[in-house]
Amino acid sequence: MGIPTVTDRIIQQAIAQLLSPIYERKFSDHSYGFRPNRSAHQALKKLSNIVLDELDEELERRGHKFVRFADDGAQRMRDGPT
């Protein structure tokens, strides 16, 4: 039926624990999918910083003066309707 038994899960976990340290070293630092201590939120934060840096460079190239505040990438949340 495709439902792993307890024995199957134990074997899968043992293999994962042996192979993960070997393959983890080979992954790119830019890889976030299904990796220990990595999340989609971290990937989006990194990507947004890259996009903002590229935007800054383009604005500087065009001679624009601007200030980017430290919290420009921060998410805004509200407690209720405004």
C-alpha cells in the first residue's frame, strides 16, 4: 500500500543519518530545499536582499540619490482592521 512499516522507517532514518553529512558538504550554500536548518523563509530573505542590492546598484548607476532603511525588507503585520 505504500505505507512504511516501523522497520522501513528505522532503516530509512539510519541511511539518511549516514548519507546526510556526506552530501550536505557537496550542496551549494545557495540551496535551501529539504536541508537541515534551512527554510523557505531563509531563501526568500536571501533572494529579497539580492534583488534589493541589484536595485540599489541600478539606481546608483542612473545617478539617483536614495536611502534604504534597515527594515525595508521587514514584513509588516497588523493586529486588526485599520
